[in-house]
Amino acid sequence: MIGTSKYEGGKKYCRRCEIYFLHDGSFCPCCGMKLRLSPTGKKDRERLRQIRSLEQLTEIHERQNNKGAISKLATSPTTSSSFTPPS
């Protein structure tokens, strides 16, 4: 990823091994040390926070749009012929 933070891509950093991991756990698989989830610099942390909050707002907006579309489908009148039983 060029021009983006490694943390933005979901990677975590081990201070002891000095390696970035794409790992589900909270601890380094090599040495067992706790992995960093965010940058150490104030400017970088703020930038990552803004990116994550923007992503969350986008997800909420998409869910609301999808919910509105589903409710419109559920409340739309259906055109069906009336059934009359045979006599």
C-alpha cells in the first residue's frame, strides 16, 4: 500500500521483533509481546483516527440506505389478482 498507513490496512507492529503483522491476535506470534495497533506519533494517530471515523460513518450511512430500500420493498403495494374460488 503506497501512501497509506500500515495500521490503516489492519497490520499490527511488534516493537521487539520490529515487524508488522497481519494477525488476528493481540500478541506477537514470535515473541509473545503485545502488538501495537496504532502509530506512536501524534499526527499519525490523529490521521488514523479520522480515517477510521470516516469509514464508520460511511458504513452507517450504507446500512441506513439499505434499510430504507428494504422497508420500501416491504411497504410497496403488490399487484395481484383477487382469487375467487371455483363454484
